[in-house]
Amino acid sequence: MGRAAFCGPEEEAAKGRSGKRYYVAVLLAAKVKAGGAAVVPRPLPDDVGHAEIVNLTYRSKKTEESLKLIQSLRSAVLRVEGPFDGRAVPG
């Protein structure tokens, strides 16, 4: 997940694999947090705007708590932009 202050939707999508097309959901952080998501900035060397929802993991994705959180995230979507081309080289 990226933060808008650091990267726009097209640049965020460009991080996807080359040859694929991506859509980017734009969410309001305050609504995401109000819905129970624990959003934590986790800058990466090549992505200073990277953030993670730490209470939504692969392992917990089918729990009742995670399914409720996912539903709340749907209501936080302001708009969806794209499609944009991915530009990352697989490997």
C-alpha cells in the first residue's frame, strides 16, 4: 500500500509486473483507521511511502475479524483509478 503524499496512483501501479495492467483503489486513511485497520508506515529502500495494514495478514485473511475489516475497507474506497501499466521486471 502506498501513501498519496509520496506516490500517485499511476506510479503505484507501475510497481506491478511489466506486461500486466493494474487498477488502484484510493482510500481515505481516516476512514480506513476508523474501520479498525491498523495502518503503519513501513518505508522501504525503494518506496518511502510504503505502509501496511498490520492486522490484516495472509494467515488471518479468512478469520471473522479480517472479513469484517475487509468489508469496512470497501466502504473506505473513494474511487478506483486505472488501468495503468505495470513496469517492474519480474525476478
